[in-house]
Amino acid sequence: QVQLVESGGGLVQTGGSLRLSCAASGNIFSINKMGWYRQAPGKQRELVATITEIGQTNYADSVRGRFTISRDNAKSTVYLQMNSLKPEDTAVYFCNYASTITGHNYWGQGTQVTVSS
């Protein structure tokens, strides 16, 4: 089992910034992919960004250039720096851990991000 604890969500004005953190604990394998997904009301959960253990990143087109994903392997923590936030970024943001070895997939409880216009 892997536990994910997210923090850093909140309310911000358009153009503002927020930084999300997600700390993983438990049965963590060194080879894995961590990332962030989001779900707005009435919409499906969608990819925001992912990062592998060697730092390979992938971003949704809607956030590329505004958001930056990073990780600290020593702390088993992934971060999402969100700049130039827009009202359409409003959603619950979920942290995800995927083990490349076992194929197991885990989710955090989600953190609310609200961007006011």
C-alpha cells in the first residue's frame, strides 16, 4: 500500500500562484511515476502533469508553460507549481502514484484549488 497526502490548495485570484505538494509513504518502489490530475464539477478527471523517477515530465496542453511539476525522490514528494492561474484551473487536484514495477496505482484524497475572476 502507498499513502499520498496532499497539501497547498486554496483560493487565489486570476493570475496568482499556488504550490501543491504530495508526500508518498508506505511500500514505495524507486521506479515510479507520480503526477497530478484534476477534476472540475461535472467533468471527468484529467491529466495535469506527470514526472518519472528520473525527471521525465509530461504536461497537459492547457497548463504547459504555466505549471511546473517537480519531485524530491529523497522525500518521496512531488510538487506542482502553478503560475498565471485562470478560473478554468478551478478543480479538485489529485495526486497519483503509479508503480512501474507492480502496475499498482494510488490516489490522494484531493485538494481544492479555486481561482476567482
